[in-house]
Amino acid sequence: MKRIGILASHNGSGFEAIQKACEQKILNAQVVLVISNNTDAKVLQKAADKNIPNFIVNAKKYPDENLDEKITNLMCEFRVDYIFLSGFMKKLEKNLIKSFENKIINSHPALLPKFGGKGMYGTNVHKAVIKAKEKNSGCTVHYVNENYDEGEYILQKSFLLDENESVESLENKIKSLEANTIVEALKKVVNNS
């Protein structure tokens, strides 16, 4: 059974989808650790409710420590096989990426390579998609490398936009698509390794 570590900054909807899939034995894995850089992240309580060890790692809590090293050490301590970024709003440093090469996975709420890169997250992505009058949108689950949203794709899912699509309606459609796509992509990776 593979061991998954989660990095999240807010609600952790990706964490919830993965945790549910683990509980239902869809994924041959278990979430063993949740780390957030945000003291108020709701994902910390969600992890605690499931008795999953959870930690806050940020400059406020560890002002004199290398945060990348701290995260890497925790992931190693908990013998994590894969790391999933569930809305983690901080660029990963080289050390963590090297230590878990091709083992860090992210979900992006658009069809990469379009609408990726620095500043392209959440509502910003959906606004850009609508503004560009795109016919399709979707999500991309990919491996993480040192550049934003440029790692190898694991799975992409798309759908046609409605003529009168709003940022809010697009965001809601992506959220439900993303939960299923994350689980399907992880199934490919985790269950086959």
C-alpha cells in the first residue's frame, strides 16, 4: 500500500477526494501526512478528524529554519511514496523536488499548457478562460518539476463550455471534474507502481 503526503494551503478538496478513494479501496494507498503553510487552513482540521498527522510549516512557526528542508524531512520521516499538491500556494524548492523526483503530483484547473504558470490558480484561471472565449476547459493532473505547471501530464479531462458560461459556473464544473480526475490519475500512478 502506497503512502501519500498532502501539501495544501486552504480547504484541501483534493485531499478529501483522495482520502475518500483510499477509504473506499479505490486507491491502494493511504494518506499518512498533511502539511499546510497556512495556520488557518481548513484541511488541517479535516486531517485531524480522520486522525491523520498534520503540521503547519511556515516562516511564522519556523523563522530560522529552511522550510523546504523541514517539509522534505517530514515527508521522509512518514515514509511518503507520493506527494499530492492540493491547492498548495507556494512554489516548491529544488531540494524537495529532487528528493521526490516524479513522485510529486499536482492538479491544475485548466487544460495545460494553456492557462498555466505563475499567478494562474483558482479564479484567475477561470477568468482567463472566459476572457479568451475558449470553447473547452477542464483539468490537468501532472507531475511537478521546477517550473510552474510544466511537468509531464498524467491525465487531462475536458468539457465544452456553455455559451453563457460564467466564472462561477466554470469553477463549479471544474471542481467536480477535478475530484474524479485526481482519483483516476492517482489510480494510474499508485495502483500500477
